Amino acid sequence: MDNLGQRCPAAHPEDPDPCNGPAVVTVLDATNAGADGCEHHGARLLASLDGGRVYPLPDAPEGAAIRVFTAADGTRPFPWMDSPRTRPSQRSRAENRAAGEDR
């Protein structure tokens, strides 16, 4: 994110939410493709990936990756989409655990 209103690379083009700060984490998918992001978009991206991982950037505040991981657990995949969430792959990991289902 910069002062010109651009969003971090982890922000999905269809996600209307602004960044909540500078890029502090890298989110990697199962093939090691990744994007740097603010905590907010990092969590949303991680929640939308199967087999994703999060790592702090070198200058990240203490606990940034843990906060992103924790937030992603309760975030539904592609949370900006308004659609019924009936399948496990459409619900958050926390919702699936509470229902006794795997994603």
C-alpha cells in the first residue's frame, strides 16, 4: 500500500476493502506462488487458499503472521462475495470445525 491509494498485492481486485496498513506478511499458496499483503488482505487471501501459508516480512511488527493466521481461520473464502455458503469449501475453517466437517 502506498500514499496514492493503491492496495497491497494480496488484495483481490474484486475485494472492495481498503488496506489496513503496509504490507507485513507474505502469503504463499500450495505451489509457493505468493503475494505480500497488509494484515487484512493477507488474512482474506489465506482464507481463500487451500494449503496456504503465511510468513512475516523482515520488518513486520511482532506477531503479524500469527494475527493473519488467526484472522484467516474465522474468515470465509472470498468474503466479499454475496452467495449462499452451503458447502464446506465456502465456509471458514472455524465454521467447518464447529460443524465437524473438513474443508
